[in-house]
Amino acid sequence: MFFSISVGGLIITANAKPFGQDVGVVSSVIMLSVMLNSLANGIGRVFWGAASDKLGRPKTMFISFGLNAIFLFVLPYVGNNSVLYIGCLMLIMFTWGQLFSLFPPINADVFGATYSASNYGFLYSAKGFASIIGGGLGVYLASSFGWKIVFSCAALLSLYASVMSLVLPRIPKPVKKQQAAPVSDE
């Protein structure tokens, strides 16, 4: 799920300028958008973190990841309009940044707090793999097949993460094996 939701945001982070240029958005609008993306990303982390306290993490993930999928899918169709370009990119980032406020606590919820830091380090490595897809492969696919396929694939990954957030609560928590007490010869 972490990998799947990371791809779309990293595509935007790496390719907001090339995508904007390809669809005819002027440089000043692209620069404004990049600045506002960071603001939306930060606000999204706080907003979705607070929402998860009220709704629960799986439900919040379902909603935010699902919205992210919609915004990613819509972007290539409306991105040539400067206002919609900025708005859609901000909405993508608003529904992407929450992964950094939702995954650490759900990691502890599912696997326990004992190894939370180690487990999150492993989980966070998915962002590194997603950066390869979001950066390099995203540009290659865009130059070969166009931006619609890139954003559609990212939307499908976000949709997958959204659906999996409904499965996550059904996964049984790991059970720590009890060690048998040493047998005494006495």
C-alpha cells in the first residue's frame, strides 16, 4: 500500500514541470503550482492525521487514497487549464502527503509498538522503489505513450491502496510465540 500510494505523489514531485510544459501551462503557473503543492502536502498530513483520529486509520486511508486515485486520473484531462492544473495538483498532493501521518501509526496498530521503528524503516523503503517508478519510468512512459497512461497507472495503484485499506483491518495481528520454560532436572 505504501508503495502504491507513493508512486502518484512522486510522479507529481518529479514531473510537474515536464507535464505542465507538455500541456501548454506557462512557467509562472508551474512555479506557483510547485509552491502550492508543498503547502497542500503539509496541510494534508495534518488534516488526514486528525481525520484518522475521528474515523479510524483504515477508513481514512480508503477515503484519501480513493480521492487521490480520482485526482490522478482526472489531471491529464484538465491539466491544460492553468487553474485546473494548479487545483488538481494541489488536490493530488493534499491526498498524498497523509501517507506519512497514517502509515507510522497503522504500522504500530498492526504489528505492535515493540518493533515499530524497525518495521517502519522497512515499510519506508517502499518510497525508494516508488521513486524509480515515479521519476524515471514515469518520464519514459510519458515520452513513449503519453501522460494519460502514466497518470492512469498511478491512479490504479492509488485505487489498489484504497481497496487494500479495507482488507487491512481483517488481517490478523501477528502473535508472539511463547517460549517454553526451561525444564529442570530436579
